[in-house]
Amino acid sequence: MRPENDQGLRYYYHSTQRIASFLTVACVLCFVAYSLYMYIIVQRDIVVLAHHVTSGGETLESIIISSILGTLLSALPAVLLLHFFSFPIRLKAVATLPSFVILGMLTGMRMNGINEPDIHMPVVLVILMMLISIATCLVTLTLRENHAEHHTLPHYLGSNALILGIGICFSMIVSNHDRELHDQLYVERLMRYGDIHEALDAATDNTVQNRNITAMHALALSLEGRLADELFSQPGLTGSESLVPDTTLASRLYQAPHMVARHIHATVMPGARIATSRFLEKAVGKRLQTIADTIQARHPSPDIQPLADYYLCSLLLDRRLGKFVTELPRFYTVSDTMPRHYREAYILAQRRHVNVGQVLEDEEITTAITDFLQIMSKNASDPCQQRKTCLDMYGGTYWAYYFFTKQQY
């Protein structure tokens, strides 16, 4: 009950003020802590991408800077509302609702149909949350505290905690849950920081594959000298485009196209499409001319191996077996010491009566492809069983890719 004497009134007033001040600070701190959790842990790469996009691709990647800026921007409405308006103590947390809307917008980036970032949230949800925030603020500004009620802190915690919970649920719902985009940015970030083994594990474990993930997987394999031995163990390959990431603003965040370009010594202009075997063919020609010039000038010969493997693998991905067997001797001696996928493709070309200059003898590969083709022939009347049996026994081989992967141009 409200005290009647002056001393009691003063105590009541100071006690209420302390509770109001505590809840004001507590609400802001709770929002800041939750905001940093969302920015740094749950939506780390999305927040960095949002910062990168809103700056037009000019800023460098920094999760700390992005998180601090995002938190300050999100918390600013709550601080201003609490400073300039007198909210009922039991509804102090209402002032944080607009901040949760901003937090949801910054962590709710999507990718539109052309694979470009889109930072707009679902319009209906934004309008709904804004209407709830405005209506609640208007109602609370007209309310007065009932001084006949108890004025202990626990009395006010429940309503404020409920409001904060509503804001948290809203921001969770509208934040980005696109697993493919999260995985893509995560793998690209690992590659940029040089965590090749972790990037390989992350790319291999992904059930959802896209062009950037397969490109980073190929780059990691190439850096370890295993591209032509293990490339076709990666799901999601759909042609030579799988070797090189796209050049959208999202991909340029972690410089994925530039990482590949530097590795294969190719010149890539912003927005250029470099993921074709024909482009790599031209790049090989330029690189060979550079090598000839450096040899003539008595300089050490630059390494063409990464580019050569990218080029040969791009031919395999595009199923250009005739071109492959023609180009292979330029970079490798045709023998059983070649990388595994080259031997698989070469012997497959022999079986398909492609004109090869030299016959390759490899007992292990020959036995395996003979068994593979027999399984295909045996199950020809049941395509589903044929596919399942072949992939179960020979998944990861070039033959499995050649016969059972749909090409996308």
C-alpha cells in the first residue's frame, strides 16, 4: 500500500525511482547482450554481409566492427525512447521493440532470384511489429502507475521479461535461416583465413551444395594437390561452372573469385564469368605463352600445374572427352602414374571409342570400369536401381559423374 507520512512517501518515491532506473538499464543491457549474441554467434556471416552490402562493397570484413555498429544502431531507438518518454515501470521493455525490428532487419538478409543480397524483411512482419510497437507505446504513455500496488522489483520483472521475450521471438523469426547461404559464407571465410582442412570438411559435410561451395572445395583440393584425384567425390558438380564461384557482391565479400583467380594465375574483371572450360582454355594459352617468354628470357618457369588441372577438370566436367584426350599430353605423360580421375576418364574414352593417341594400360581402373559398365547393362531396364547400385559401388568416380549427373549450362 502507498505510505501516508512524508518519510514513507520519500522512501516510496526513491525506491520506485531506483526500480525504474534499474529496469531501464536492465532492458537496454539485455537487448545489447542478445544483439551481440545474434551478431557474433548466430548470424555472424550474415551481419558481415549486410555491412558489406550497405557500404556498396567498400568495407573490409570485420565481425567486431560490424557487431558494434549494428548493436549501436539497433539500441539507439530504445535509448532515445527511454530518455525522452516516461514509460510505466512495468512496461519499460516496450521501448526496446523498435530496436528488435531493426535487429531483425539487419540479421534478416536474404538472397533474391539473381543471387544478389536483399536486406528487406518480409513486409507483413515488419508492418505488424511496427504497429504493435506504436500501439503499445501509445497505450503505455497514457497509463499511470497504480501507487496502491506493491513496489518491489519482482512485481515488475514479469511484464518486462514477457515484452523482451516477444521482441526476441520476433527477431528470431525474421532473421536469416537460409542454411545454404550460411554454409557458403562459412566455407568462403575458412578459405580466406587459410583453414584449408576445416574448409574441406565443411564443404564435404554439406548436404546442400551450390556453386560457391563446390568452387571452394575444388580450390582447397587444388591447394593440396588433390584436385584431379578427389574432385568427383564432391556432390553438387554440374559442369565446369562448379570450379569457379560466381561474382556477385555476396561472393566478393570474402573475395572467393579472387582467391581462385590468384591460384590459377588468371585475370578476372569484376562481374566477369570465368567458370567455363573455354575461358580456361584461353587462360592456358596465355599462360603457356608467358612460360615460353620467361624461358626465353632465362627466368624461372612459372608454375602452370594449378591452371592445367583446372582446365583438364573443366573439360571432364563438361564431358568433352575428345578434347580432354587431345589436351592431356600437353601437361601429363599418359601412364598409370597420372592422377586418378584422368586415368578414369582416359580409359572411359577408350571404351567409348574416342580417338586416343596412346592406349593406357591400368589394370585397377580397367577392372573397375568393366564392372561398372556391366552393372549399368544388367540394370538397364530399371534406371532407378541402376543409378543406386552404380553410385553405391562407384560413387566418387568420374564414370558416376559422367553417366548420372545432370549437366547445367
